[in-house]
Amino acid sequence: MFIYYGIALLIIALDQWTKWLVVKNMELNERISVVDPYLGWLSHRNRGAAWGMLEGQMWLFGIVTIAVTIGLLYYFHKHARKQPLLQITIMVLLGGTIGNFIDRMARGEVVDFVDVLIPLVNYDFPIFNIADAALTIGVVLMIVFIIYDEKQQKKKVS
């Protein structure tokens, strides 16, 4: 069961390493094109939640993050046994949660750097980081797990 913690640790390490690289090697608001104009690294800071919501409410983020972390760990140990997809999902969410929490506590802001332009709709997606991506992937995995679990429960009833 504890091997799954490696997933969270890998996400946290990759997240913190990439943020360190951005802070160390790029000026604030500097952009490096990867696939111009659709993908680039843009040194950005966020003092809020997604899309800059609740800017400056670090105390709130701290309380929510601690509660979410406790909830994820509780659920992992009490309800996710023998359910590998759920265990992976929880650890992906945990890694993303802790990655951004470290930034908020150490820097007072979150370092974002992935800048994506969606060409079909000409939409400049909000700048994000590895932890944000892990949280999004974790939510998608949770939806997949819930759908899968519901189908399994219906089979048992039938």
C-alpha cells in the first residue's frame, strides 16, 4: 500500500524542481516559446487559487489544504484498499495539493509557468504548473473511478 506514496512524492519532486528552475532561470513575466504561439514557459506568480481567485487569502488556503490532505490520507487508508485506481487517484491528488501548498507556505505565492493557447477557439488557457496538472488529472481519474465503481456495484446487484 505504501508504494503508492511514491506517486505523490514523484509529483511533488517534479513540481518543486520545475518551479525552482523557473524561479532560478527566468525573469518574472519572461516567456520562452516551445511551440510558438501555442505552448511556452511563462514565469508567472499566483497569490490566489485557480485563475487568481481569492488572491491573498493564504490563511484560507492553508486551512483548506490541511483539511484536504487529512481527508485524502484518511480515505486512502480506510476506503481505498484493494482498489488500485482509487489509490493512484488519491496519491495524484495528494501530490498536487502538497506541491502548491509548499509554494504558498515557502513563497507566499504559487509559481506557474505552463502557458497554452488553444488554437481552435483562440483561448489563452490560464497559466499552470505540474501540481495544477496533477490536480486536474486526479479529478478526471476520480470521475473515471466513480463511473467504474457504479458499474461494478450494479453488476453485484444484478
